[in-house]
Amino acid sequence: MKLRGVQQTKWWGVVIFSLAILAFPLVVTQSFFITQATFAGIYAIIAIGLGLLMGYAGQISLGQAAFYGIGAYTTSVLTTTLGWSPWLSLPVALLVSGLLAFVMGYTMSRLSGYYLAMATLAFGIIVHTLLVEWKGITMGASGLYGIPQLSLFGMTINQGVPYYFLVWFFVLIVLILSLNIVHSRAGRALRSIHDSEIASSSMGVNTGQYKMQVFVLSAMFAGLAGWLFAHMSYSISPSAFTFDASILFLAMVVLGGSGSVWGALIGTLLIRLVGITVHALGEQFPFITSDFEHVIYGLILILVVIFLPRGLFPTITSWFDTASIKRTKKKEALAVVPVKRSIS
Amino acid sequence: MLQVNSVTKRFGGVIANSDVSFTVDEGQIVGLIGPNGAGKSTMFNMISSIFPPTEGSILFCGAKIDKLPSYKVAPLGVSRTFQNLQVFKSMTVIENVMVGQHMRTKQNVAGFASMLLGITKNERKVYEEAMEVLQFFHLESVFDQKASSLSLGKLRLLEFARAYATRPKLLLLDEIAAGLNHSETSEMSALIKKVRDTGVTVLVVEHDMDLVMSICDKLIVLDQGIKIAEGTPREIQADEAVITAYLGAEVEEEAI
Amino acid sequence: MGDFLQFTLTGITIGSIYAIVALGFVTIYSVTKVINLAQGEFVMLGGLTMFSLVSAGVPYWLSFIATIFFVTMIGWLMEFILVRRAKGADAISLIILTIGTSIFIRGVSSMVWGKDQHRVDSFTDNTPITFGGASVTPQAIWVVLIMLLVVALMYMFIDKTMIGKAFQASSVNPIAARLMGISPTRMSSFSFVLSAALGAIAGLAIAPIIFPAYDMGAMLGIKGFSAAILGGLGSAPGAVIGGLLIGLFESMGAGYVSSGMKDAITFSIFLVILLIRPNGILGEKTIGKGGL
């Protein structure tokens, strides 16, 4: 059942993607790459949420790492200090991230544009500082150790291929959920808010509520990613949840395309690839330090904004669109001629 | 149906509207006209609750609407078009209209989840209704084109169609004919009448005198924020104050 | 009492730097509506360039001038190469552009100067002066004096010179300004140049106190940005007030609570103030037509 003219999920894309996920560990077997791919999945979840926020609610978040960290620390503290089962701490982690986003969104709802962006930045810094300073709960900068691994039906989900599948299973869920949102009535409402908030409001769309919902959802996705991250590592520390991390997530969304769920995914993979490449080069050429990574990320952001302002994925898809429009226009032009003849 | 009571709007030191009152009855096509800077768009913005009046009140079907947030006005039956075109550029024509139907449709979590299995019945209904609206406005041929690729004439029709899709009781048209050529304006006039005949009351702000004189039942004339005349098109055409406002005192001097 | 005075003095000192950085933000924003998150990097470049020149044996006063010149060039380059190309992009894209530039500059700097902190000598002999139970170094006094000088010069410049008036005109109504023959590209370029110069001066002033390092720009930029927002974006007096306030919050927080918590405290107070005054303390100037 197809509805022409309405943006819809390309399910064939989802299928191919799922197959690619399954095939990857069969093709690439080195554990280093499996781990990198697992991290890519964790970041992709954050990026997809951030992409929804930026592309559909039209709001930049300079502190997304805060929710990532909150998710990770919530589950870590619950499972270590209180001995909870990790599966129980998952909904709590989601709830805490979501709730904090709700409170933040509600109190900051009078802010707009740059003021709101700065508020997200401030929030990110506050959370990071608290993670470092509340040593009693978070163990501070030295890190929180002893985070238990996940187990399902009595079997531990080890690092490596099993965890890879766990993470990418969640990525798939997040992807499908996001695609559904975007292609539904809610998604249209969000896109309309992005294009013209004033007109959207005059159509009866409660713009404030929608923006809030996306903000909370993006925070919950980041919280989920934090949960996955915590149980993959034996320990976590606040250094993974800094302003720099927030910027990295931003770069993934900007590169892939903030108006696109697939774009966020692709952007994440590409940025990860850049990171891996720089590391590999760094081993060959010692002058390429880890700071070179920053130079590259900076360049990517600059070049994307100047040359590909909508991001990779939307730009590429619009090339296909233009090509097909040209084809249909050609058909229409050819169809006009015979009609004219019959009139005269 | 619509009652504007002694509405005044001040922006800092600037008085955009001063003690303006008028009514719009059901089934009418009413025109709000006046020279530039008369305060017509400001009035429109207050009726659609973009911002509230400084003094006075606005009632719609007996209920006060001037203090409501703008997204609450549409469900009451008031919708509008925008002078500076606020179409949803990244969406297709039919998607634009579907947003117009937003508040009349619902999609709960169950319907949401069943999207996994393909298009739901609800979506299909919304789609078909939107298509009907497009046909009403002769836009069905471009239904799947991105709004950003349309010509001005079609964009104005799209805004009109989108506002109509909300099934309003009162439709506010803000200079819908601005920039249109003669034949497009005639088409627009005919459409406005067609819309009225389906039971929608229409309030237009317009500069095009031909359009306004030919379709409006009643005209309200503003000049520099004050209402200077109200009446049928014939009465207004003969009204001295109106002529002076539009043409200035030169007419008087010429007569001498 | 001694403590309070000490914290206030420290707060005013660091606040003066934030004020100058915030002025840099406002300068660029008022004309181009761009939020230049690379502003902090101008400060960092100011400090580190000074260090390099002085270490290489260049006389202090000459290094001073050369540094300002060099950083100003970078500012000009940034506008010319980047911002000009991205004209017409939306606000989010522009922020990202400047963030990217900031990261890029930081990355290059870390490759040039390494990750260590460096020492720069003070302007004058730096024995602390004590009074009222608090002590203050002459360099700190220099910082505040420089801030006051900068504010005074900016005021005189904007209000009393032709270029300054053109600048004001561009920010209040860019279209009308253009009709009057004021070139928007020239003004845009000029705003970046001025802003970079401000950053360099701030960097020079604070270098003897803060031990410049490649990453000092990030936090300075963020705090300068928040100072500009706090005072009301687009308002120069607001920027100065905002900067001083942020400096005071930070200093009080570090002194009375803990140095580790100072950022959390500073930004929490910041958020609370934004809650009460969503457009900043002095409010955003909404007369201007150039908008987000």
C-alpha cells in the first residue's frame, strides 16, 4: 500500500540494513573492529535522537552527552552500590534521563534560539561537573568500577560479538521507532514546526508540546546508549561525557544530515571511520597525534556547513529526486505535443 | 460569529489599531481594506491569536479568543493564510494539506505501532480527504511535488487549501491575491465564493479592489489604525472619508 | 571580610576577561547575527603567540603588538574564508561552523604548542599588594584597567567615529545601512577583525595569570558566550555586566564552596537568571531587523 507524495519508510532499506548488521561480524572478524562497530552503534542511538531534535524540533543541543552520562551513571550506581539487576536499571535510566529532560525543557520553555542552545550547554557542564564532584555517589574522576555485565537466560552477554548484536538490536529498534515517528502524523507535525512554527501553530499543532516530546525522546535515547555503554565496560568515568563528546555527537548529525534518521546513522559511521583512520595513521606516522583527530573533525564541520548544508544523506537523496523529476518532466513534455495536435 | 470589540494594539509608542470594532456574521464574505499601514494585518494577527490586543476583546461564537495561545484558536474553527507565505517548504503539496487536517485526526499508540505493518486505515483516510481538498482547489495535478518548487499562484492556492482543510467556520485570508495576475485573481475570487458556499465564513484583507468589490458582502475600512467606514461595497465606493484616505486631499483640490 | 574581598577581587579580575570576550561575541553578533564560538580561541592564540614571541627573544612590547596583529589576521581570515561562504545558512549551521573552526584551531594549536601550560611574564613586577585582608597582584590590576580601557575605547569608537556609526547602523538595520552605502561584507569583516583584536588583548592581559595552554579557549569561549547571553545578546553594556557577574559567581563558588564545583555553581546561577529573564538581564535589543 503506497501513498504517493507522502514521505514513507523505505522498508527495503531497513531489511538491507538488518542484513548488513548480521553479515558484518561474519566478514570482519578482528575483535578491534567488532568493538569499534559496537561503539558506533551506541553513538548512533544518541545521534538518531539528536537528529530528531535538530531536524524536526529545530533545536540544537550542545549538552547531549549529559543524558548519555546520566543513563550510564544511573545504571552503574544502581547495579554496583545497590546490587540491582541491569535489566531493571534500564527503565530507571530511561526514566531519569527523560525526566531530567522534561524538567529542563519545561523550565527552559521560555527560551529560544541561542539562549536555549546556551542553556543546553550550561546543563551539560553542570552534569559533567557533578559527575566529577559527587565522589560519594559517582566515585568521581577516578571512575566507577565493577559494573556487572548483562546476562540473558543465564548466559552472560560477553564483550565482542554477543554485545555487538545486543547493541545493534537496540539500534534497529531505535531506527524503526524513529522512522515511524517521522512518517506519521506526529512526524508531519514536527516537520511543519520546523518549516514554519507560526503556520503550524495556526493549524492547531501544539508546537511547545511536540518540541518537548522530541527533547525528552532524544534524552531517553541518549540514556539508553549510556546504559549500553556502562554494561559493556567494566568501568566508566566522567571523561566520556564532556562538552567535547556533545560536540562529537553534533558532528555526526551534521555530517549525516539532521533532517534524516538514516543520515544520523550514516554520519555516526563516517565519524567513527574517521576516528579509526586517524588512529591507524597515528601508529604509522608519530606526528599525527590524537589532536589531529580534532583538526579533522573541525574541518569536517566547516566543510559540511559550507558545501553540504543539509548533510550527506539528504543531499544524496535529493540528487536522486532531481534526476527522477527530470525524467518525469521529460515525459510530460513529450505528452503535451500529441494533445496539441488533436486540438488543432 | 466574530465580534471585535474596541480593540486597540500598541507596540511601544506605535498605535497599530485604535478602538476598532466590527462584526462578521455567519455566511458572509467580509473585506478588511485600507491604505498601507492601516493596521489590517495587525488585526488579523490578533484575531488568529498571534499576539493579544492591548485593550478590548475578540469573541468568536460568543467565546473570548484574544487571550488564547495560537494553537488553541484553530480547533475552535478559525484558520488563516499568511501574507508572506508560510507554506511548509520541505513537504509535498499533499503533506501540507494533511497537516491542515492534523487536529481533526488522532493517532494513538496502537495505530502508531501498527504502522510497522504498513499504512493504517487512518492514514489512508487522511490522505484521501487531503486529495479531495486539493481537487477542490485544482491543485491535484501537483499533489506530490515539493512545496518549494511551486509558482506563486499555486503557493497561494496551497495556503488556501491547507487552511480550508482544517474545516474552519471562519477563514482569514491575508492578501491571498497579492502578486497574482488578472486571471489568477479571477480564479481566486471564484474559489472564495465556492468556499463560502460550502458554509465557511470568510474575512479577507485585500488590496485588489476588483476582487474585494466583486465578492464581498460587507467592507470595513481602516486608516491609520482607526475604522473609518463600514458598509456594502457600493456604499464604501461613495464614502468621502474612504476616498480621502486612499487618494488624499488632492481629489478635493481638483474639484475646485 | 578578608575572604569576601579576596573573592570579589579575583572575581572582578577574571570577570574582566570574560567581559572582553563577551564584548567580542556581541561585536560579531550585532552585525552578522553569527555566534562565534571560536571567540575563546582568539584569546588562547593571543596568550600562546605572546609566549612564543617572548620566548624567542622578541622584546615584550613588540611581541604585544605583533600578537594583536597576528590574531587579528586570523580573525579576518576566518571571516573571509568561512563565514562569507556560509552566508544565508541558518543559525544552527553558523554555530556549527564556528564550533568546527574552534575545534580546528584548537587541534592545530595543540600540534604547534603541545599540551603543556606555558609561562608568560607579567607586564610589570608582580609582587602582590595587600590591603583589607586580601592580596592582589599588579597583573590583576592591569587586567581590570585594560578591560576598562577597552570598554571606554569601544564606546568612544562606536559612538563618536564615522566607522563606529556605520557599525551601529549595520547592526540596527542592515538593509537601510546598505542603502546608505555601507557595505555589509566590509562591516562583517570588520566585526571579526575587531572581535579578534579584543580576544587577543584579553589573551595578552590574562596570560601572565592563567598560564596559557592550547585548551584554555574552550571554557573561556563558553563563559564569554554565557556572559553575553546573561547580559542580553546584542547589548554591549550587558556583555560587560554579564562578564563581571560570571567572574564573581565563579570566584564566590570556588571560594565558598569548592574549586571543583565552581563551574556547576556558575552555570546553575546562570540558568536561574535565564529563567527569570529569558532575554538576558538587560534584554535583547529587538529594534534590529537582522534576526535569527
